[in-house]
Amino acid sequence: MTLFYVEIDPRERTIHWVRAGHDPAMLYTPDADTIEELRGKGTALGVDGGSEYQSQIIKGLFSEEL
């Protein structure tokens, strides 16, 4: 099984995510009209009992208006 877990914190203007074998999510930024893949390492769940997963982060994601 694959997993993509994300936490969005509008107060801190950050997005944190962890991938476990899942395809990257897509992040659209309307102000810049860009699409970014949220990548990161991580094998599918249950493949290797010793797998470690790393959180990724983007800071300054939202405008101050939120």
C-alpha cells in the first residue's frame, strides 16, 4: 500500500508531507501559475519493516492575507 500524508499550516504558512511509495502530489500556485511535484523518498508501506520516512517542508507557501 502507498501513502501520501500532508499537513498544511496556514498560520505558519508551511506545508509538510511524507511519501510512502505514492506518486508525488501536485501543488498549484496560482500567483505564479506554477505546478510543483511534492517529492520525497519512501518505500511503500509494508515492503521493508526497517523503512524510515522523512518529512519534507515548504515554507512561505501562502500570502499574508490568509
